[in-house]
Amino acid sequence: MERSFTRMAGAVARATGRPWAFALCVGSVILWAALGPMFQYSETWQLIINTGTTIITFLMVFLIQNTQNRDGAAIQAKLDELIRAGRGKNDFIGIEHLTEAEVEEMRALCLRAAKRNQKTETRAKRSAGNRKKRTSPRTSRRPPT
């Protein structure tokens, strides 16, 4: 059942994200509005759009949440693998399971490390620039005679 739901949720999410799906919804609302005078703008006429949009919204919330959960988990697994395979700190694997305060602490650590790295790069660039100036050929400032 889970695999069937996953396939159906993915198909619906892809279909409803297309321009034709939006056009269909706009067309439905225009048709509903055009039929207003024929139904004398009755309560039944209003109930049709209210009920239809409520049901669709209710179902779409679950489908979108399922799709986002699955996509988020897949991205997280890929990032974890990159960290494991690369030079990244393994401390970051699984941080999505930490509390919000713990994640903020990790972000603060990353920010401090980035600032340290930026200062180091700036110093290295300055040092390299100074070396270039010292090794460049000196030109004579005397006017030609």
C-alpha cells in the first residue's frame, strides 16, 4: 500500500504542478462564476465551490507533505553520503534529528569557522600580493635623455 501511495502522490504532485492544471482550476472558477446568474447566486451555487475547494485543499495537503518528506529524506541521505565520502566533518551526519537549539549551535560553529577561513584567505591574498610587488622589476624614474 505504501508503494502505491508513493507512486500516486508523486504522480499527482507532478500533474498538479503543471500549467495545464492551473488553467483547469482557473477555468473551473470562471465556469462556476458564469453559472452564478443561472442559479441566482443561491446558497447551493456557493456551496459547490466551497465544498470542492475544501476537499481538494484537504487532500493536496497530505499529498504535498508526503512528497516533501520523501524529497527531504532523499536529499539528506545524499548529503550524508557526500560528507562521509569527502573531507567534511562526520559530526554533521544526522543533524536533522537534533533539536532546534542544537542545530542553531551547529550553525553558529559553521559561521565562526567560515569567518576564520575568510580571514585566513584574506591574509594569504595580501601576502601573495606583497610578494608580487617585491619581485616585480623596478622601473627607472629618470626621464630619457
